[in-house]
Amino acid sequence: MISARGNPLSTDRTRQSAIDEILRQSVWTRELGPEEFRKVRETVVEQSLPAGCHACRNGDPAEHWIGVIDGLIKISGGSADGKSVTFTGVTAGGWFGEGSLLKDEPRRYDGIAVCNTRIARMPRSTFTWLLDNSIPFNRFLLNQLNERLGLFIAMVGYDRLLKPEARVARCLATLFNPYLNPNSDQCLQLSQEEAALLCGMSRQRVNQALHTLEKENLLSAEYGQITILDLARLRSYGE
DNA sequence: TCATTAAATTGTT
DNA sequence: AACAATTTAATGA
């Protein structure tokens, strides 16, 4: 896995297989016809992003729909006083950035690699072609937007109704939404500081909450990574 | 391979 | 926010 990532010696064949990998893992490719699938496969390109690099930047023109092959991209925005807010994370098999493509506007948010991450870029031309030609693709997008809306509504609820432990548990669980992030790895490569940004809490409080959740065998917190052990109970934690 | 050091992350107040 | 402790990664003998 690691050896192929960012390796300048990797062949075209290994590059193409990474594209095949994410297309296999993605929900929206399952209903495409052969012609549609071929067009997608021929135009999507892979890119390796070291931790901290931008997949897309607030204000830049939007030329691609972006999928995550492996790793973790955080969707964040900067506030006026220089602080940044993390809205959500996208993991393996998830795609993002369609909002700017649909509106034909510059990017509204930053997409930043939290750990070393490989992404796939679909050119705008392919994206609009799918919109014009594939009903399954349109159905997928509609569902994805609906899932996202549900996700953000749920997160507002977590903020107001749940104790810190439950907020951490459920925020982490959202990274495993089967529709938005269908192939998320149980092992999340992120520091507690990043986890805190994702949960909208202080690092100290997240640190404390992680200890509690670890004692209950729901996850294991290691140096620079969190491994999910019981996703079902994290999802419903605090009920 | 091992020791040293800097940087990142975690634990705690 | 600050500080100490711990872990990792990089370096060179």
C-alpha cells in the first residue's frame, strides 16, 4: 500500500489499478453503463497528496470532482480571524466538490489531506457529460446531497444534545457513512488535534473522551491514529 | 544497527 | 494556553 503511494517509479499499470480500485469502491459507478464507465475510467487521473497538502483551495476555480482512494481529506473553511473550522472528513470511496461544479463557482472550502492521501480527479467535462447522459449518476448525486444534508443536521443535533464523549463517538462514526464514505478503513490516521477539529471540541476534551471510549472497547487510540473497534455502538453512543 | 536529536503528538494542569 | 512526557522519524557514526 504505502510503497505504491507517491512512488515516482510506479508504472502506468499500477497507477491505472489505483483508479480501478476507487471506481470499484465507489457507489455511483455500480449502475453506470459500459460506455459511461469507459469514459470515466479514461479521464479520471490519480494524484498523491502528502499530509497537509490541499486537494482543492477556497477561491480556486473548480475543475474537478474529487474522489478519495485512500487516506483522509478534511473539508474546512477559514474564519475571518484566521482560525479554521473542519466541517467534515472524506475517506476512501467518497467523492466531494460537486457543489462548486454544479454552481459553476469557485471553491467555497479547502480540501486538505490529513494524512498521506491518494485522490482521483474527474475533469469537469466528464462530470457534466455524466449529468447530461446518465440517470443513475444523477440519482447518485441526489442521494449524496441528501445524505450530506442529513449528516449536517445530525451534527447540529450532536452539538446541542449530547455529552462530549458521545459527540466524539458519533463524529468519528460519521466517517463511516456507507453512502458518503463507503470504504473507510477502521484505522483512521489522524492526531487527536485533528480529531478535535473534526468534532469541534478542544483537544483536551477529545483526549479525555477518547480514553473513556477506549476503556469501553469501542476504539483504540494510538499515537497519531485511532482504530475503530465497535462502529455500531459508536454510532448510537449516549442513547 | 545503535545513539543522538528534532519534531510531532499526547497527557495533564 | 502552557508545559512536561512520550513517540516517531531522520541523521550520522
